[in-house]
Amino acid sequence: MTTNDNKRPQKVLGTYAMIAVIAIFLLNIFVLPTLMERSIRETSYSEFLMNLDTRQVKQVEFDTQSYTIYYTVQAGERVQTCKTGIINMSDELVDRIYTSGAEFGSAIPTQQSPLLSLLIGLIMPALIFFGIGILLQKWMAKNMTGGPGGAMSFGKSNAKVYVKSSTGIKFSDVAGEDEAKELLTEIVDFLHNPDKYRDIGASMPKGALLVGPPGTGKTLLAKAVAGEAEVPFFSISGSEFVEMFVGMGAAKVRDLFRQANDKAPCIVFIDEIDTIGKKRDGNMGGNDEREQTLNQLLTEMDGFDGSKGVVILAATNRPDSLDPALTRPGRFDRRIPVELPDLQGREDILKVHAKKIKVSDNVNFHEIAKAASGASGAELANIVNEAALRAVRDGRRFATQADLEESIEVVIAGYQKKSRVLSEKEKLIVSYHEIGHALVAAMQSNSAPVHKITIIPRTSGALGYTMQVEDGEHYLMTKEELENKIATFTGGRAAEELIFHSITTGASNDIEQATKLARAMITRYGMTEEFDMVAMENVSNQYLGGDSSLSCSLETQTQIDQKTVAVVKEQHQKALRILQENISKLHELAKYLYEHETITGDEFMEILLKKQEVPANAAVSD
């Protein structure tokens, strides 16, 4: 325990001693006089005279300042102190007191019983103070050990410790992140065979930083490293270092590294490290608890001996916000990206999670992985679980292909909202709107094939949607592909204009997506002649949605707005031309969707190519 930790019990004892002294003082000033005053019975003047006449009064005392008569009355062996007001202070009253046999003396209990006064005024407060001391001693003995929730545990790390028997997670339980597993395998090998690296003079990296979008399995990978290495695994969140008391976060960092050194070899995992590892702003003055915690973390990572086998793993969704001193070589030497899984990775993840449930033998995980493009590992796990829940609701003992396909739609658009019933006119408008999207996509080259069209409302607020699924994995998009995508977004509104000569609010999300894509073409991708290859926009937090901000003059922003409108408008007109040229198919497909509410991609293409009104090579995407 540090010097500051030793001083805390003394401060606590001094505080409680001061509280006890104040309590004794207030007890003597306010409480005791009130208790003594309540022991005196107040009587009427006539009762006082009657007691004199019956010779029950033994002592009488006059208080001329308060015009009060204090007297004691004896009834058998019991003596009671009473008081009454002075009505008439005369010689006749004095003679009457003498005649009754009463004596003039002290009738007030405090003056009458010095022993009682000593007991109440000194001994009782001492007993109270002694009792407080005993309770404080027991409380200190219980909490000085630093147990969870104790007052003396402020500087203790509350990291959760997992060992081999409790984790049981191996690399085989993690799928879809082969590159990250390869980089972490070397850490596992070092923990197993450190002499092999020491012989050649190599030292293990002190820290590895796992970066990637939420739900990609960063924490799971860290646990898998500990499971493979069969060493203790300390897990703590960055937010747990932040305390309301200055210095407590730094004390927790010190205690965490002390425990890690004691149990080496081991792995220390700090989740969401950006909570304490943000860039320091450089402002002088003040006492920033987060900055103190970061400074202590930097010092500890420099100070501990990496040869003992203590490996620091950390995870974050915002690597660009971390302090450069934290990510430099010698602290976090390795940066391991944990990205969204590709097609093969999604298929492997689905198979891993499908082992936990009962699935049909004819499930095609490849098709499910294609439909779940862009899904993270956590979302894929949720898709498999939703499929199992749907099978239970329908009374089946195993999940089918249809269950998995429906669960993808649940994750993307929400559950079917059966309580929302569209009017016949609205249902017809939504049918033409969705067919407009699908028809524009199908009649363009370089567009993803249509997988499913539905007009069943969802809990996300969508009245219908068109799902397109790529044939394979694509990492680059050409200018033509982006323009076709914008045209597809505008196809729903174009169908409404063409058929009903009116527009609705149903295209709000389409407008948002088309505008966002057109602006990105201009400001980020350099796909316009006016600005050439000049970046007009900065993107931060790429793993958390990608917040963007324009970095150009107001005049340039005006030109960007004008160009964005022109791009969207051009593709809108193209969508109108495509629908006008294929208006008979638009009517036929919309009618079929109106009647059946859901169309698969195969049904859509069969109706589209039925009369061979359009060439087959124009209807099928590349």
C-alpha cells in the first residue's frame, strides 16, 4: 500500500473522533437539559397548596428569576420533583410552608443529585464514544482488506480474472478473423515457449491493440488468446478506471499491473481503452483525473518487464482518438485490425454458431452469408438465434433455410408488423414503389441482382423493401456502379410519379441514401471534373458510422451542394426513362406483388423475361 493509502485510515479516525466530540458537546448543551426538564412535573398553584396542607411537601425552592416554585412531594417511598408558578410571594405563604413541616432547600434534581449529573454529563458520553470506537474498529477490519465495495477499496483494481477452467474459449471458437488470429498466435507461442525467443534475443511486443467496428469479436479474440495460452486473463473496461475522486484511477492502474506481475505469465485486457486513452489537449492547469490515469498507464507500460510474459491487449472502436504516446512502439507495438468478415468469414461464423442449435441438413450457409453482406459477427450470431426462436414459434424441432432467411430480414428491417394494415390505395402505391426500385436495378448493368421484394410492414417503420444480394465480395466500386445505385434509390419515387402523378413520404430513406452517396462521390472519391482529386471532406470514427465534416470554403460548399443536386437529378431522370420504357412490366410486376405481398428474385426475373420483351443480357447483372 502506498504512503497515501497509509494516511487514509488516520484521516478516517480523526474524522470520527471529531464527530464524537461534537456529539458530546451537543448532548450536554441541548439533550441533557431537556431530559432533566422533562423529569420535573408541572402542577397548579392550588395543588401545591393542597400538598402543603397534607404535609406531603418535603423541600421548597423559590426561583425569583423565572417566578417558579420547585418542590418535592413524597408519596410513600416515591419522591417526585414538581414546579408551579408564584402567585403571591408573601409572609403568609412562607409561614404556611413552615407550618406544613417543609424545609427550604434545593429541590432541582441537577443540584440535588451530583452523582446523577456526573453520570449523565461525563460517563454516558464516554460510553457513547467508546461504542463508536468499537464499531469503527470492526468496520476498518472489514474494509481495509480492499474487498469489493469497501471504502478502503478505492485504489484497488476490480478487474475480472478468468483462468483456463472458466473461459474454455479457443481459436477454434472464433471464425472469420483469420489474419487477426495469425498475428495473435505468435503471442500464444511466446507465452508457451519464451526460451525460443530469448535465445535469439527477440522480445515479445508489450501490447497489442485490437481495432475494428463493434461486434467483430475483439473481446472474444482476447479471451481466445488466454484460452490457448492457458494463462490467467485479467479483463477490465476503461470506464472502470474513471472515479469521482482524484487519483483513484491511477491507483487502480498501479494495482492492476501489480496483480499482473504477481501472476505472470498472464494477459491483461483493457476494453474500450479510448475512455482513458484519448489525446491530451495540452491545456495547462487543472487536475484532470482521466489525464492522470493515462499518465499512470503510460508509466506502467514502460516500467513492467515484458520478459515475464505479461501481455497487454486492448480494444477500441476509435483508434484515431488515442494519444500518440500510447500507440507508439514500446507500448502498444502491434495494431491488429478486426474488420467485418468477408463472404467466407461470414459463412464460417454462421457454421460456428449453428453448432449451438439444431438446423436442417439442407441449409445452405453460403446463400445466407451472401444475403447477410456487411453483418458483423455479433449480428450473425443474432441471426442464428432468431432463426432458432422462429422455429420454436412455428412448432418445429430444428431451424430451416427459410428461418435463417427470415431472421436476416428481422435483423435488417425488424419483425413483421402484422397489426399495421395498409389501405388498398397505400398498398398499391407501395407495390409500385418497390417494383420501381427492383426494375431500375434489373435493367442496369453493374447492379446487384434482386433477391427479394416485399410490401409487408416491418417494426423498423418500413412499409416494404427490396433486397439486393451481390454474387460475390466486392471491395471497389466504379463511378458507373455508384451512379446506378443512386438511380436504383430514386426508382421508387420515379414509379410513383409515373403511375400516380403524385409523390409520397415513402421515399425519405431513399432520398437520404442517394444524397449521401452523391455527396461522397464529390467530396471523398474525386469523381467530378470540377474538383478532380481534391478531398473536400474529412471522416472521423470510421468504425462508428464515419462522422464527416467539410474542409473547404463556403463558396466551395455551395458548389458541392449544386453538384450533389445535379448528380441525383440526373440519375432520377434516368430511372424515369427506364420505367417509361418498361411500363408494361412495371404494371405486371406491381400487380403480382400487390396480390402476393412477397416476390423472390427468381419469380421477379421469370416475370420480367417471360415474353422476352427485353434482352436477357440486359436483365441479368454482371
